[in-house]
Amino acid sequence: MGPLAGIRVLDLSQIVSGPMAAAWLADQGADVIKVETPAGDPVRFVGAKKGRVSALFVSVNRGKRGELVDLKSPDGRARLEELVGWADVLVENFRPGAMDRLGLGEARCRALNPRLIWCAITGFGPDGPYAGLRAYDPVVQAASGLAAIQADPDGTPRLVGTIICDKVAALTAAQAITAALFHRERTGVAQRIDIAMLDAAIAFTWPEGMYNQSFTDPADPAPDYASLGRLWQAADGHVALGALQDIEFEAVRATLGRPESLADPAYNSFEGRLADYPAVLAAMAAEVAKRTRAELMQGFTTHGAVGCVVNSRDDVPADPQVVHNGCLVEVEQPGCGPVRVARHPIRFSASPARDAPGPAPDTIR
């Protein structure tokens, strides 16, 4: 049944941030109705697709029911008002003021349903100098500092290769909605939730990505955290490994056969390694390059090192731990056949989430 069984969600959102939030609620047992206009959610046409259904659309809309509603028509507005009265939660990610212009703003919806929790996801917030901007993920990566965190050694900013700000906003929204439902359960009071992608991205990146910007008074600076991580060339590909703690560095040394180049007693402490950092990195790189990924992976697991092979996209579904965890499940999507999606990652002992979600709405044909 899931922990949110009995909760009803009206999903008016498009693209990823709102739909993914609502899909998580559906995974957890909520009854979610996704409303689409006759044109359909634009994400239907993004990436690999069959007909009018993309794999991305299925991933962020699985397990929902669907309705086709023309929000600009009197009949469409009347139907939406019925759905507002039915719902516990409304999710929308239009630009500020769009729902008011349709005559279906928060005040009208709350008059129809005083217990309605309204979740509004925007790019930059409901007001302020950027409120009217269209906000796609790269724009928020730029504004939040995330692109700067990803910069090349020469300082050229880079984008994270996934729509991370959309998805962080989605997970933030899902958590906020459950918190608001809990508050309503305790107090009887429904509320509005505003989530800006910018705010969610900054909260997500700040702890380590901005630690040099955190103290307002002068403090001891440190290398940017992003500069401390790297991928390593093995004999047949790449691996990731880390050794911040002393015990972790010892495990790496054991994995690499305790070579003479890493035997200096000064390297037993983080301070000693940092004092001779270029030499340590060069010695580790030389040793990693002598070994295959399988050899290194065996060493990582044997000695408890922080490390793993770098999987290609095609490698991920067959990775032994991915298979063991059952990370991927198939959705039988009408008109498309099986579509692989990520299983809901949270495991509840008493109210399990749906291991096999239903298909995405087949509203648009």
C-alpha cells in the first residue's frame, strides 16, 4: 500500500521538477492524477521515445492516472475545480501568476478545498528580480554556483551532466509535501509550499561546495572540495578512489600492494600526505595504471578501500550491486512495451513503496 496510501495528489506540473516529486508520492502509495493539456507535457518528446512517449516521461510520471484537460476552456476549468475539491495536494511548477491568470489561483482553489496543500515549484521564487525568468536546469546551475564548482582547472565553468537542479527541487518538494501533510494531520491546518529551484540547489551544494564562502570573518582557507576528487586511469578504463582518512589511505596502499613509492611514514597522516600531495598523487596514479579494473575492484572489496570502477551508461544495469539491490524495474508502458526505470530507492519496513510502479498516463495519443 505504501505510507501515503489514501493521499490524493493533483499534478498540474510539467517537465521534471513537479512530475518527479509527484511520482515519488505515487511510489509511496498516493493516488496521483496528472493533468495534461491537449498539447501534452513537453517532456514526452525529450530523448529516446516511441510515438508520443519518451523514456524520460515514463520515469517521472510512472504510477499516475491521467486526464486531458484544456485549462483555458470553461469545461476544462470546471473539471479542474472538481479535481481540486478531490485532492489533498496540488503540485504546479508554472511561472508565478500563471494559475491566477487562468482564474484558478490559490485563493480560488482554497475556497473550493480549505484542506488543500498547494506546492508551487518555481525557478527563482514567487517574486524578486529573477521571478519572471524561464528557468531550465542550466540556468539554475549557473546562478547557484554549481557550474563554478564544476569548473575545469583553468577556471572555465562547466555544467553537471544531468538536470540536477530540477531533481533536487523535486526531492525537496516531495519531502516538504509529506511534512505539510504531517502538520495538517496534527493541526488541521493546510498550507502553501513555495520551492525555488535556486534555493534547493544552493542548499544542496553549500555544505562542502561553498565551505570557503561560509565564514563571514577570516578563516583558514582550504582547497575547494571539488579539487580533492578525481578519476584514475587503470589499465583498461577508469576507477574512482578516495583516501581522506588515514585508515582509508592504508586500505589504498594495501590494494596497490604497498608499493615503496607510498611507504614514507609521513604519509600515515593526512597532514603528511597533503604536504607532499603532488608526489602522493603521482605515485598512486602510476600504481593504479598497472592494474585492471577487476584487479582494483577485488582490492577495494578485500581491503575495505574507498573505490569503485567507473561504469559506462551501458554498464550500469549489469553492475553486480545494482542487480543485487534491484535498482531497476520494468514498466509495461502501453504502446511502447517494457521501459526500464529506477525503483523507488526508499525501503519502508512496515509500508513498502511500490516495487513495480504502474505505467505513465496514456492520455495523449
